[in-house]
Amino acid sequence: MSTLQKAINWLDTYREVAFDLLRMYLGVGLFVRGVIFLYDASAFTTLLPAGAGSLMTSGAVIYLVAFVHLVGGALMAVGLYTRIAALAQVPVLVGAVSVSLAGLFGASQSFEFSSLVLFLLVLVFVYGSGRWSVDHYWRRTKSDFRKALDRFYQYRERVFDLLRIYLGVGLFVRGVLFFSDTSAFMDLLSPTASPWLTSVVLIHYVALAHLVGGAMMATGLLTRLGALVQIPILLGAVFLVHFQSGLLEPGQSLEFSVLVLFLLVMVFLYGSGQWSADYYLFVRKTEPDDVERTSRARAILDREDHPEVVYEPAPPPAAGGVLTAPAVVAEDVATETQRLTRDHPLVVAEAKYSAWGWFLFLVDVTPRPKEIVFRHIKTGEIVERSQDPEVLEHYRYQ
């Protein structure tokens, strides 16, 4: 198995960690926003629509919002009383969505940003803390309500699917908006923006990437590719467009762009989940016999004090020349003395892929290997190589 395959398998095995990282990122971001509101009250008032009432601009409201973001963000970041911290901020974000509704998909992006953060807060409240949290290690008596919510924990891997779908739909709508009205793209740029940033070619590339890439992410079809084509756009938005304005930019465009960039990188790393077209079209499981064979070989290596454990000779090849895993017996004969063939208990199969195959792995498509190498797991000696089509297909998903 290649290093790339191992990395992808590791990420898939610990898929729920992605949501822990997202919770931490969101908590830190809200904490920083609370600090900004305390440091500069105008950073809050500029987010309000013209004609906002005196109550909304009062110091009491500003400091209350800042306190909720500051304390709640810190608790979410470390994973302490996570659900309470998320729930406390939901009313604030509901209010932010309401006041920014008039600028739906406008230049400020406040509505999109507030809606995305609100969606993430709801997910955090429902699914709670993960393994990387104080809540996970701090055992305390659980209320009936918390026990009921903890039932959702077994579905935490699906959280990332929901996030992927939400983000894909949002980017798709943004692409439609750019195609229907190019001024929606121009409004995001500063008046002194470089001419190449306002070129028709770039506008159409951004619109097409959001449109097609967003649809791919929403449906989970070639998900990593759909995220990858949009990462350069968000990098440009962060460092070439909004970075100079900083976090005090009225429209929150920098925060929004950084958050979307972070989410796109996470989607690219973790790929599609079970709620995706990729899973039903391209994902296959390793043959059970192959898993058992490899596990047995590694178990023998770990048992240095039992050299007498050997395997019976392998049964005849099945149709197509594919060998099945041998069975274990105990005899006073060392396994290393057996003749090295592909059916030897310490010989495992490794699928080798081309550069194009590696790329297909990145987009959640399992390609056909170019070669199967049978290698002795202890010495590293190559026993046999095969390019037989049936053997290649048998070990394709190993």
C-alpha cells in the first residue's frame, strides 16, 4: 500500500477528528471576534444596517455580545461545556442573520458569513464535543437531556457530510450569482484592485469553479477535485483582496474567506463521506480474505517468542489464479524455512499505482493498479510481480 493510500485510509479512519478541528477553529474565531468588539465598539456597529435602533448600538448590547463570543468561544475551543457555549451564541447569530438579511449575497458577505457560523453552531450543539476536548476526559454526571443528545455522537462522522453539502450549495449559489451579475464579483474588490483581478477571464473562472465545484461538493461527486479547484480562489480572496483590510473590515469578508478556505482544505483532506455519490460509485472495501491474510502476517511478526507458529500449505488457486489465505496450524517448524512463494504466510500483496492513479485517489476514485508486488513482510524481499488482469482487479481495493 502506497504512502498516499495509507494517509487517505488514516484520514478516513479518524474522520470524526475533522469536526473536532472545526469546533476548535470556530471557537478561536469567535473568541477573537469578542476581543475585537471589546477593543473597538465600532467594529460591532458597522455590522448593523443603517437606521438601527439605539438599543442595538448601546454599550450594554455590544459588551454582552462581546462577552458571549469571548467566553463561549474559549469554551468551545477547549471543548468544555461545549453545547452550552454553542447554544449561548445561537441567539446572537440569529440576530446577525436577521440584520444582514437585507444584504443577501451582497458585497459585505455578512449574511453568508453569519448563516454559515449559525449552521456550524447548531451542528456543534447537536453533536457536542469530540475526543479532543475537556468534556471527553472530564467525567461528570450526565443529565437526561445530555444523555439524549449524546445519542447523536454515533453519527458524528455524518456531520462532515452535512457541512460539505451546505458549503457546496452555498458556493454553487455564489457561482450562479457571479454568472448572472458580474457586478456582484466586482463589489467584492477594492477600487484600487489590480486590472487582472477584474478581468473577464478571471470572473468567469471564479464563477465556473464555484458553480461546478459547488455542485460536485453538494452531491459528493469527485468531492476532493471540487474542493481543490476552489482553494486557489479562496487563497487569492484572503491574501490578495481582503488581507490588507484586516479583521476590522466592515463586511467581515476576510473572516468569511478564511473560514471557507479552512473548510475547503478540510473537505479536500477528508474527501467524501457515506452520503455522497463517490461512496456509491467508486468506494470499495478490501476483500476480507486479503485483510485477514495481512493481519495474520503482521501477527506472526509480533510474536517473536513463538517461532513454531507456521501455516499449512495454501489450497489450490481459485478460478482466475487468485490465491486464498492459508490457515494457521502449530508445528515445530519455523516459518522462515518455507519456500518463498506468493502463498507464504509472511508474503503480502502491495498494489502499485501510476501517477495518474495517485491523482484519482485524491478525488476518491480507486484506480486499477499497474502492478501487484508480493513482498516478504519481514525482509522486504520481492517474491513475485504480477500484471495479470484478474490479479490486478482482485487487489485493486487493497
